[in-house]
Amino acid sequence: MAHKHEIRTIDSHTAGHPTRVIMSGVPMLEGRTAQEKCVWFEQHHDDVRKLLLHEPRGHSAMVGAVLFESDIADHGAFFMGSYNYLPMCGHATIGLAATLDYLGKLKPDAQGHASFTLEVPAGVITVHARYEGDRLVGVEFENVPAYLAARRVPFSLSGENHECDIAYGGNWYVLVKASEVGVSLKPDGVQNALSIGSSIKTDINTRIKNGAIDGAVEPVHSVLFYDTQSDAAGIVSRQLVVLASNKFDRSPCGTGSSARLAQLLEDGEIKPGERVRMRNILDIDFAASARPEPSPSSSAPTLYQPRIEGMAHVTGTHFFILGENDPLQDGFLCA
Ligand code: PYC
């Protein structure tokens, strides 16, 4: 039978959020950098993204990673969601490391460490895989610098006034205290978070577009709802991220956690290098910390170098096909 596409993937989940690493079926990517290759892929092969990430082969929360040989790092990758392309993705970086481990491509040293650099559209990051014996037990990445761009930005919700911060951690986030707006950070709070997150994004992005928020210039696709708790082992930031087009991150969100670290440091709630647990609605943690790094100028916001550690688990391998007469060549998304 004639097939228009045959594509192999390796799938994993990071604290519940899926990553689908494309292993074959993508032509040679044109462009020099991760950003150029990503744009070229979007212009010429967006059908592959739709095939693998949309229903019936994927779903709205599915994230894909395309691997390539980088000129400046050990590996190169770009990330894409069911609706968009992402400059950086933390949970998918951890998923990618678990996939490389599954393929036997990481070689731990005598101390149980294997590291590699990864070029992504947002920059070059370093990934550290931690082993016990021959078993992968943790993946930490040193993310691109995070910073707080706008503080105490007012917004109103159902006639009540609130404040949020806007921060960058590889992607842009509006940071909102969950208890202030009545969002529960549990699985049964997701629908409410999606609805409130959507209103906040519309409001904030309209004002960013009009130049009405000092420090914020780029559209923000995600809202991170958080509450802070502490126990004997330190601070826990419980969080739920509403992503682009109103899907949500099942993981604590690597880039969102990076943005949150910048906020915690600026507010003096944690010290440089202090480890915080970033906990998702399924009670699975990332361990996170950040230190300030030199800023390009005295007027620029303080930059923080985040380190985020989590774990991913391979869930399966796929051999996807698309038949010539399949009526849903681009798949579909309902919401
Ligand atoms: O972990 O950075 C992340 C992420 C972004 C979108 C989904 N996950």
C-alpha cells in the first residue's frame, strides 16, 4: 500500500507531560542554526507536525522534538507543540535525554555522569544525565538565562483587581498567585485554570501590544499559577501552567520553573543556589535553583542561570504511517 509518510518516533513522559522525538521521516533540514532549521521546517514540513501531534495520532498536549546535527553543540533540537513552535522546552529536553539514554547514546563516566550540550532556538544549553549503576535516575539542564521583565502588573478578573509578574525562562510567562484568583492546583482545578488563564492572557497581551506594560514587549503565551509552601526540606512551589491555545502542562514546566525562579530570587524568597521543589498537579517534583549572572548592561534586568532537574520515562516507540487516501491528512484538534 502507498504511504505518503512513514515516521518513527520514541515517546516519553516527563512528570506526566509527553515528548515525541522524531527519529526518521524528516528530510535534511535547511538552515544553519536551530532557529533557521525550525523556521524552514515550519515553512516546508508543518504537515509532519500536524500528522504527529494532532489527533488521531497525537493530542492537543503532545510536544514533538526534531533532532539534528548541530555545528556548535553536541546535539541540536527544536520543539513544537500541537499549536505552535517553542524556542525552548524544559520537559522535552529531559524527555530527549531519556530518549538518548534509551538509544544507548549517553555514556556515563565512573561517577555516573554524562553531559552534552544542546543547541535549541533559544540558545545553547547544557544537559547532565545522572546514573545509579547503569540506570538513568535524573536529568538536569542549565537553561538559557531567566529574568523578571515586569513586576506587579495590575489586571482585573470578574471586577476584582489583582497583580501578576511577567518573566522569561526560555518562553514568556505571566506569573499569577493561584489562591488570589481562586485557582486550585489539583487535577480538578484544571478547567477553571484554563478559563481564567485565557482571560488573563487576552488582557495582558492586548496591553503588551499597546505598549502599556513597561518591560514587556513580546506576546505571552502561557500563564503559570503558583502557590508557595514550605516543609522541613525547604520551599515547594506548586504550579500549573496554562500553555498556548489553552492546553496545560502536566509537568511542573521547565521554562516556567525558570521564570518562577527569577521571581522567587527577585522577591528574596530564596537565595542564589538554593534548591526549590517545583511540584505539578500530580505531586511530581522538579528540583530547581538559579544564580545571578553578569547582565549585559546596568539598565538590563538581572539575569539568572536556572538549573532544573527532573526525570523522564520512555513510554514506547512508534512507526506512524499516513495513507494516501486518509481523509484527515493534517489530523485535527477539537479545542
Ligand atoms: O517544560 O518548558 C517546558 C514546557 C513548555 C511547554 C510545555 N512544557
